[in-house]
Amino acid sequence: MTHDQAYVWDDGVKVETPNIDSLARDGVLFSSFYASSPLCTPSRASLMTGLYPKFTGAWKNHAPLNEGIPTYASALKKLKYQTGFMGK
């Protein structure tokens, strides 16, 4: 763990992460990442809708989605899933 991450517990603390280790060993490792925007809200809006930020209405932080834009949650809700969103 890096020094700036370890300040909460103190230097030299070893954190056991068997589930994360298992994912790394047996799962998929991603080496390249792309985002539709460097800002949080537009990027999340893109993930939720599959659209570029300028088409969602949420082109800047704290801007709401345009009404009527379908999200993956609305698609799941049609399939009788109970959905909800909360902040980070």
C-alpha cells in the first residue's frame, strides 16, 4: 500500500484482500480505461444511458439528466427489477 493510502492505518500495515486477489488471479484484468468525460456527472450520465454527455443534458457536474432519457435502470425496471440510485 502506498504511503498516502496507508496514513489511515499507519505505515507498514498489510491489508489482506483475498477477494480482490482472487479477481486479479482468476478474473479479468483491465489495462486500459476510457471515459466519455473527465467530469464525474457527465461520465456517470454516459454510463447510465449509453449516450455522450452532450446528449444527456448532464454535460457538467451537478446537471440533471434530460427527462425521458432511458437508463439501464429503466430497462431493468421494465423487467421487474427493483432499482435505485445513490451518490458516491
